[in-house]
Amino acid sequence: MKKFSVLLAVLMLLLLTVSVYAQGEVIFEMADPTGDAKGDGNYTHPKAGDFGDRVAEMLDLTNFKVTDLGNKVEFRLSFALEPNYVNPWGGIGINFHRIDIYLVTGEEGGKTETFREGAFVKFAEPWNKLIKVLDWNQSKIFTTADDPADEDAGIEVSNDFTVKLEGKDIVVTVAKSIIGEIDGSTKYYVLVGHQDGFGPDNYRSVAEVAGEWNGGGGDDTNFNPNVYDMLAETADEQYKQLGSWEIGKLAVIKPVGGKSSGTSTTTIVVTSAAVVAAGGAAAYFFMLKGKKAA
Ligand SMILES: [Ca+2]
Ligand SMILES: [Ca+2]
Ligand SMILES: [Ca+2]
């Protein structure tokens, strides 16, 4: 009877470990303040009726989570309101969102300029890989080795690179064969702008005064960022960074992450594995004992 209960306990722990693995290991997670989808604090949204009256919430990033799914990595971006709350032009339901996830892996050959001109920011630390997200399955993945002038550069959406809508989340899943291994040392720049198929790098421009099809509160030059929300600890930190431009000089923004924190799931897996190992040893011991007694 004792043998049986020990084996049962081992099996249950094994199941627990397997289910934790199935959910994936959270590599990085960070909340973003709500109500800050206004660039440097003063940006206003384009005025055309197509955008509805809650686009500031639709573009308001609230959380960013990176999960290791075994042979894939999931990037989950949550918003204050469903990204397809208003969605006049079909597509996959993210008509207004233009998102860039730049990864800082520390590899050789990183760049501090954006892949193509459009967001109009510069990076404090060089990036290595870019997940460019927009609607109509036009999302792509680039590395610094890609040629920005080549229209066909980058990896297109496929079974190994998907962009989907789940409630208030935009979920990007990429095979590790494409994106590589991502760990706690990876840093991120997450930029959210308005999408414009004809805009620079598909960003919608932010000018001094908002119009039907352009945002306001910026400048008529291409030196102010076309970024409305950015993953940062506080709204003020974002406003300060996105506001750090002047004519002739782009705003410089800082990455987040890279502290190897937020991996509590790892601890559970490791602990479970250790308990399973100990349980297995105990079960083996009991079985040996049983044999001797027989
Ligand atoms: Ca936000
Ligand atoms: Ca501008
Ligand atoms: Ca923000």
C-alpha cells in the first residue's frame, strides 16, 4: 500500500511538471501604464471617423509577456481595449496597430538606427532582431543582416510565424528556428504606433496639428517619433524618452528587460523535477525493501 501511494505521488508530481511545461516558461513579463498612448504626453490621434472615439485605448499597451513554448516563443501584447474594437478595413483585426518589437540579444552587428525610417527614434543599445507587426498578414521578421532597401527582405508570416488576435491581446508566435533562443538576458524595445499602409515604414505620421489621417501634438518634420505607446516602467519615463528629440536629432529610447527576472515558472519546474527525482529514489528504495522482505 505504501509503495502504491509513493508511486502515485511521484506520478502526480510528474503530471504537475508536465502541465507547467505545457503552459510554457515565462521568460519576461512587464506591465505598461494605462492611459499613456499619447507619445511624449501631448500626442493626439487622427480625426477621421473610421478610427472611432476610443482609439487611444485600442492602442494603449498594458502588458508585454514573452513565453518559451519549447520549439516556439510567444510574444503576447495586451491592450486596454480590444484591438479590433473598431476595425473598418477587414484584415486580421488590427487595422490601426503598427507594432515593432526590437530584440537586443547582444550579438555582433547590432544597430542603433531603426531597420527602416518610420518610427523616427534611435536606440540607446543596439538591436539584433525585429518583429514588425501590422495587419493583412504583412508582418515580417528581420535581422540587422537584412537590407532595408530590399522590399523582399525578411521572413513572412507562415506556420512558424503567426500573428493572431485573442481578446485584448495580439499574440505573435515564432519558431526558435527563426527567432533563436531568447533568455532572461534579452532586452526589448516595444513600440506602438498608428498603422498606415502608405506611411514611412507603414507608420502613420504625427504632425504638429492632427488631421483626418495624421496625428497631432508632434511636428511637421520627421524628427518627432511616430510612436504613441512604448513599453516603459512609467508614463513619465516614456514621455521623457519620446520627447528627447529636437530638429536634427531623433529621440533616444532605452530597452527594458535583461535582468533575468520574472522566471518564477522555472523555479517551479526545477523544484518539481527535484521532488520527482527524490520521489523516484524513494519509490525505488521502497520497492527494493519490498523485494527483500518477500
Ligand atoms: Ca500603455
Ligand atoms: Ca512628424
Ligand atoms: Ca507606455
